[in-house]
Amino acid sequence: MAKKDFIVRNITRSELDTIIDWATKEGWNPGLHDADSFYLTDPNGFFVGFLDNKPIACISAVAYDESFGFLGFYITKPELRGLGYGIQVWNKALAYLKTQNIGLDGVVAQQENYKKSGFKLAYSNIRYQGAAKQTSKIQLKNIKPISIVPFAELLVYDALCFPVARQKFLKSWILMPESFGFVSTYCGKITGYGLIRKCQSGYKIGPLFANTPKIALSLYESLCNQIAEGTSVILDVPEVNKPAIKLAEGLKMTKVFGTARMYSKSLPKIALDKIFGITTFEVG
């Protein structure tokens, strides 16, 4: 049974760095600059449980709007698991997102526990890891830096692949330090875009959204051209998008682990066939 001196409260931006450190120790390999974009999206959506004024458990419950939110960073310090502290921060997060359809990417082993709170399995995501290779830029003539595309147009395309328009998040995400972003265009229309960012170890690509596997490959190659050959690259792929799985495996990437994408209400109407790499396991 949890002690009475355990409290759960919102945290400040500086306290969020503690959560990032915990995620690193869990082996999740967060981006070096993820926290700023996460916190800007919803400063009220991060909770930590304190025992004797020391942080021991955390969760994020980012509200994109009144209809959709996403859970992440659900961590309790290993030595204090199973004592009733984690469920208290979990309940705080669910209460905060009381009107939203809530998404999460949970480890497969916890899937049954999430079902007890009403979450339903939508599909699985697979983390792939590979090594960057330099490619000929002749293949990449339709790929342009993300900065030259009007943000409003990028937001519209992004919303095809995400349950709601995520203006605050996306505006910050594409300006992240130590990152590179590219778009694919055809006849003045966006046909895909992607971003690669530096992480605690190597780089992650996310999102990677594209109309076709060929466009996704061109974006992937363009992003990898920005970093040193042989550098570790991670891509998180929805298992239901078979062409995306084929792309990752064709690039000789290997499976690292999987997550269960679950929702509290229903699967949002998103273009899963365009999602070759999700943005993050933490915020969707």
C-alpha cells in the first residue's frame, strides 16, 4: 500500500529533464532536444509522484486539444515498483485527459494492464535500427529542405497522419536543434516529409510520412545524407503498414523491440498507409 506522504503534481520544464534521464536509463533513447517540444505542446500534461519530496514516478498526458491526448513516460523507479505508486500517477493522467480519446505506445507485456483501464489494441509498432549510408543526390531531386515549405501546408499534410492538427508541437519540432527536415513535393503539393534528430545514442527519424514507398525511401536517404555514414539510425514503424516494414527490412535494419499502440476509445481516422515512421513513442 502506498504511503500517505506520496503526492502527485505537475512539474516545471526543468523538472522534465529528470523524466528524460529516467527514460534514458530505461533504454528508450530519447532525443537530446525532445523535451522542449513536448513541454511546449502542453505544459500541464506532465506529472510526477513525490515520496518524501523525492521524485519516484512519472507520466506524461499531453492534450493536443479537447478530443485527443497521448500518454507516455510512464515510469516508476525500479526499486519502488509494485507498491501502488505508479497507479496513482496513471489515474492522475487519465483524470486530466477525461474528455479525450487517449493514445499510448505501451510495452507489449503491459498490454493486459492497459486493457483493464479500457484501452483497446489498434496495432503494433516495431522499432528498427540500422546504419546511415550516403547516397547519390541525383535520386533526390524532388526533396527540399523543410524550411522552404509554408508551415500551414505542412500542418495540413501532417494532419493526414495524426488524429488532430498539432500546430504547437510541429512548429517547435521542425526547428529542433541538431535536426534536419525534408519535404517531398510534386507539382507544388507536399507528397511526404521527414525529420531526423540527434538522440542520446545515434539519430531517430520521426516522423516519416509519405504517399508512396519510393518517396519514403528518398526522404530516408536524404535525411541519412545529413549525418556521418555508419551512424546508428532508428525508425519506429507501424506493423500494419506492410510496405513500411518492407522498406525498413530492405534497408537492412533490424528489429529492436515492439510496442502496442492502443486507444481508450477508437482508432482515429489517419492515413496509416502514409506512415513509414511515427514521430515518437512518447507523444504519438
